[in-house]
Amino acid sequence: MATTKLQRLLLRNPYVFALIVLVIAIIINHDLQPNLFERRSLSSNFRLFLPLALVAAGQTLVIIGGGIDLSVGAIITLINAILATQIASDATTTEILTTIGIACLAGIFAGVFNGLCIAYLRLQPIVTTYATSFVYGGLALYILPRPEGSLPRSITTLYRETPYNIPFPAYMMGLLIIAWLLLRTTRYSQTLYASGGKADAAYRTGIPVVMVKFSSYVLSGLMAAIAGLALTMGTGRGSPRIGDAMTLDSIVAVVLGGTRLSGGQGGVVGTVLGVMTLGIIRNIISFAEVPNWYQTLVNALIIIAALAGPGLVRLIRDVAKTRLATW
């Protein structure tokens, strides 16, 4: 009976596991870093959390819809290259806003291209987005072949502000969660879950599966563009490899937050918790003076556990039923 209740809890709230892991990680991190909850430390951590939270939110939508986007890291790099080369240190407000708009459109167009190839041409998501990542990464290298650029101080200062002693990125993460909760009340979210869970059944009930999948990639491209903006605001300059690691990190955060890679289950709340957990784990590795390659090991183990987890649960359940039957 208790097991059934626990299963129902995890099914309705897939982020519970991520929350438990986050609390444990925070306790360990606080033991290694006593000033963890001071304003400076909180501000620094949230500045690191926000870009990954934004791109992972877009990744969540794609995965819930039954796909995957391996091009988000390259899109982030492309946006960083555009912002770093087109916004001068003495740029006016109008010039800054215009360039930000162009960068967001670039992210949307990248998502549109991915969506057209996958939803309408029916190409495999993992192969298609892996290929397009080289296209977007190549464009980024063409625009910005070497690290350079310097954004206006007003932009980088805004990213570091702490209104009412709360870091500016924390407000943005709060808005991200609110936006998701509002999206969950719409018909679009229902069609997204249905398309990712059982696409054939959803199609037979009249749900526009193709359009839903297409829109998820467009939203992913937009969120990657906003993540590129946040990352550029944090660093203040451009780099042709700045988004390389964020593709894998976004998938790990999504999985850690309780979203199934097979689609049809999960949410952005869990993803945000997964992002924070990954960030805290990095802090622990850093302060414990553990080699950095352990972070890669942790990421790999999380993905393997997510892929093998359902099969192991079914195996254990079948073995338990067989033994009970023999008794």
C-alpha cells in the first residue's frame, strides 16, 4: 500500500526526487562552504544557474513532446557571437534592444529549421539536431572566430544587481516557473503531453501532432536564444565555444528533474530543481578539491540511470512477482 502511494506521488510530482537530491546537496555544500547563503554567494550561484535553466526549460518542452534537441548549445554560441560583435561598448539603448531582438529572431529561426526537418520532413530528432548543431556552430565561428567583444557596463551590471537583496537572475527563474505554471493550464500543454506520450493515439483524436512538435522546437530555439543573452550578460564578452557544454547539461537537468526521455511526462519545475542540483554538485566538487572529470561522470551516470531505470524497475517487479508466486 505504501509503495503504491509512493508511486502515485512520484507520478504526479516527478520533481520530488530532484528536490530530495537538491536538499542533500545543499546540506553537503553548506558544510564545505559556510557562506553559501550569503548575498554574494547566492548572487554568484544564481548567475550561473539562469542560462542553463532557460535552455533546459526549452529542452524540457521538446522532450515532453517526444523529441530531443542537440543543437541548443550551438544556438547559444551563435547568439553570443551576434551579441558580442554587434553591441559596442558605447551602444545606445535602441541599438542594444535592436540587436537583442535580432538575436532572439536568430534563435527562433534555428528552432523553425529544426522543427521543419523533424516535424514535417519526419527526420530523426537526434540525428537532425546533431547535424544542425554544426551548422549553427559554424555560423558562430564565422561571426566570431576568436574570443572578443565587450558589452556595455550597464548590461553586465544589471545581471549582477540584487534588488531587495535578491539576485536579478533569481527573479528571472521565478518568472520562468510562473510562465510554466500558466502554460500548464492551457490546452497547448495537454496536446504537448499527449503528442509525446502516445503520438498515434493523439493523432487519431484530432490533436495536431505535427504542429505541436514543430512549435516545441521553435520554443526551444527561443529559450536557447534567451539563455545565450543571459550567458553573454554574465560574461560580458563573446567566445566561439561558450555553449558547447550546455547541450549535455540541459539534458541531464531535464532527466534529473523527472522528465522522461521517452516523452509525455515531466515539467519545467523539476528541470529548474535539476539545474540547481547540478550547480550545487559542481560547488561540492570544487570545494572538496575533487578532479573536475567527476562532474562528467556524474552527468553520464544520471543519464544512464534515467535510461535504465524503468527497465530495472520492471525487472525487479517481475522477479518479485515470480518469487511470490513460487512461495
